[in-house]
Amino acid sequence: MSTHVEKTGNSLIQINPSKAPIPFIIIGLILLAIGGYATLQVLFKGHEAVYGVTREVPWGLLISTYAYFVITSTGLAFIGGLGHAFGFEKYSKVSKRIVVMAFVILLAGFTQIGMEIGHPIRLMIYMILSPNLSAPIVWMGVFYGIELVILAIELYLVFKPNQTAKDHETAKVVGFFALLVGVFATSNLGYVFGSLNARPFYHGVYFSTFLVISGITAGAALLMVIHNIIYGWNIPEKLNGTMNALGKIMGMGIALMAFLYLWKILSSIYTQPGDAYLSAMALIKGPLSKNFWIGELGLAVVIPFLIIAFTKARNTRALGVAGIIFMIGLFFTRYDFIVAGQLPPMRKALEGSGVEAVNGLVQYSPSAGEWMIFALGWGLFLFLYFMAEKFLNLETEEHH
Amino acid sequence: MNEKRYAIVLDTKKCINCKACTVACRAENHVPHEEGAYRIWVTALELQGKFPDLHQDYEPSQCQHCQNTPCESVCPTRATYKSPEGVVLVDYDKCILCKACMTACPYNARFVHEHHKAIDKCTFCYHRLPEGREPACVETCPTKVRVFGDLNDPNSQVSKLLDTNRYYRLKEDRNTNPRLYYIIK
């Protein structure tokens, strides 16, 4: 265990002279306004009128974006836990940013699920009054709720002035639980899908594993992107080791993702003519094939992996570029995962069946309203995070 | 203890695809005329044979009221529940519209009811049963495709039909143990 002790700046409010956060704050506000408009539309017209999800594909873009945000948050918490609880100094050097980012992106995720669920208030009431403990969604609420509280405690601890040795011990324990609960939350999210009798593509251990690994990879990628933005693509040398370590996590994560893809797709193909086969084929040469080959494999696997491999994770700018490309690609990964499993119809699309299909698959494309709620999540993340960068001291000072 | 166990036995060879059952269901249960909003349906199966000896079957269907209920097990608030007679019902007031039950149902039997702001599905017309009335789809069918009754009563028509006929159930491989039985003739 390292003897590293970190010390955070004494003043909570500290205006960052850098102008780097300002454009992102403005973009965040614009996206929030767009999302706010869509929220009003949903409140006045109802979900069904605004969203493009259907009886056949009940979960669409918003669930995908929810997964994107919350899994990235738990990935960040995992990396933070490595720094706090397990003494990996390189990660604790950016612990403030990790905690703020994980907290804010979790909130962004909650906007998506809050706007997706028809009665979010009722959810909170009946999850307490009559919870169904066999339902994975209950545990999703429990784990992500606890994760939010843990991150809030971490926020308090990293910003607490005049930190004592006891605070650092507390931070270790809290960091460990953030890591642990994060892994449970994300793997349970795989179970939310894996428990659906009708959707064989989601069954098995694959998604729970894949979501945890891709979440940690996303956490590393996002940290590299944000640091590049904040430091104007010229990250200070003192953070080179941290960026290099994050690059290695990301490279290893992508390699594991590719490994899991290989066996998931191959095993799904051999279930022909089952629904898992249909879902896999929807990805390989069906309606999601562009997303899959270009987005999931090209942007989230091949290109960032090549960048990391060729630069040996030493060039921080290249890592930032790899991070951006990965985070764009990861959106397709999440979207495809959610949608592909639902495309096989539950009965043949014959006259009178009520089901419409093209080439044996039902269809879904997000509505403008869903994209605007997607913007709401991004707006909240960009606005809150870069406001924190502008007005809070997110530099983690250290001494040994 | 309530010992009733309700089921529907269907003789699809009698179906003439008049869709009276779908109309009766819609009227009885105030199912809105909106896209994707229906509790029951009648699928025209593929044409069989060669011209001029063509043959077509129809397959009326609805919620299967599964004994192993995939929709119930994923419902976080227990909005979906089973009555003592095994009828799968939705408590509109508890439904949060997370739609997990819709994605879990292998029969695509559920939909969002825009007026109730909750998930809706076939209830075997549960509200009519205390009056001794059959579900609307059963009552209205001119050729008596559907027979409704208690599987625990050996003298019920459904029990007799299942005793004397071969039958299949939809997607038995999903281990849902459905309560809709289709007679094979």
C-alpha cells in the first residue's frame, strides 16, 4: 500500500482563470434549454406523443443514454476507488475531478431515467411501500441510490477544508464502497436486461461483465478527454503518469471488450434460428450494422485501441483524441445493446397480428423528442461539470 | 382458499376471422383506438396448400396468463400481480410505466394505456367474473372458438376439452406455463 497522502486546496470557491470551461458551459445551457422544452412537451402531451418507442420496442434512446451515463459514472467511481482505497497514487492525483465527474454524470443519467419512466414519483413511493425484491429494477434503484449517496459523501470529503488523517482514512473506506457498489450497480444493470424472459440476446453473464468493463474503460476515456479540454490539450507533466495509467486501463478495457464481443457474437450466431441470432444479425448485417461496424467496433474499439497502442499511451493529446472517439463510439455500443435485443418480433408479422416488421425484424428509430431529452442529459453534465471546473478548485494538490 | 384456476381453450379451426372478439374486448374494456393499443388480436396464419386447394387458419390470442409469470417477476412495484384464480392483473395506481413487463413478455401482450397512464392487458374480463359472466371475447364469438372455465373443476368444459383433445400452448420453450390452450385437430 502506498503511503501517499493527498491534500486538497483549502478554499472551496476558486475561480479558474482558464477560459476553457466557458464554451462548454454555454453549450450545456443551450442543450438544457432544448431538453427543458422537450420536458415541457412530455409533461403537457404525454410520453407516448413525444417518444418514438413502441409496443414492440418499449426501451429506446433514453434507456440507452441512461445506461451510457450511469455506467460511465460507476466506471469513474471504480477508478476513484483504485486511487482512494487501494493506493494507486496515479489515480488519486485526479481524485477531485473523478468524484465531481462521477457525481454529475450520474445526475445526468437520472435525467434520462426520470424522463423515461412514466411515473418517477410513484416509483419512489411504491419501491418503498410494495417493493418486488425479485425485480432487478428495484436493486438498480437501490444500488444507484446508494452510489449517489456515496459520491455525495466523497464530494464532501474531497472539498472539506483542513483535512485530517482521519478524513483520509474515511475517504479510503468510502472510495472502496464507491467501487464495490458501482460494480454491483452496473452488473445488476446487465441483470435488468438478462432477466427479461422474452429477450434471449440479453441472457447470460455477458452483458453484466461487458457493462462493468466498458464502464471502467469509459471512465478512463472521459478523464483523459476532460483533462485535455481543461488544460488546452497541453496536460501538465505532473499528470503524464496519471494519463499514461488511464491510457493503459483504457487499452486493456478495449481489448477485453473486443474479446467479449467475439464470443458473444459467435455464440449468438450459433443459436440460429433463435431470437439471439436475429439480434446478432441485426448488428452484423441488419438495421444496426452501420452502428455496429462503424460506431461500436470502429470508434469504440479499433481506432482508440490503435491510437493507444501506437503511442504506447504516452502522448496525452493522442489519448484525449482516443478518449473522444471512444466516448462517441460507446454511445452506439449502448444504443445497439438496448435496441438489438428488442428487434426480434414476439410473433410473426402477419395480417392481424398487430406486428409490423421489415426483413423479419421490428423497427425503432428515436423521435426528435427523445433526442431533445438526450440533449437534456448532456446539457446537465456539461453545465454542472464545467461550472465546477470554473468555480470550484478541482486541482488535487499532493504531498508525500 | 380459492381453488379456481381459470383458463381459455381455443378451437381455432372454428375461427372465421370476423374479429368480433377484438371489437367486444375494446368496447368492454374501453381500450383506446390508438396505435399499438389492443388487448387481443387475431393473426391470419400463412396460406397453406397450392391453388386451388388453399387453406388458411387463424390464431386468436391475448395475454396467456402464465403460471410462471415473466412480467410479474420484473415489475418493481408489484403493480403486476396474480389473482387467487391465477389471472394476471395490473394495478394501474402502482404502475410506474417502466415498461419492464412489456420487454419481458414473450407474447407482446402488453401496451401503454394512454388514458390510464399505465400498462394494460387482457384481464379475462375479471370484473365480469363475479357476476358469473364470461369474458367479452368468449361471450361474443359467433362460432364459439374460445371456451372459458376452471381447470380445477373436472366437470368444466375446459377440463373436458383438454381431456379429450390434443392441444398446444404458445412458446412452451419459454417455460411460462400459459393458460391458453390451443386444440389440435
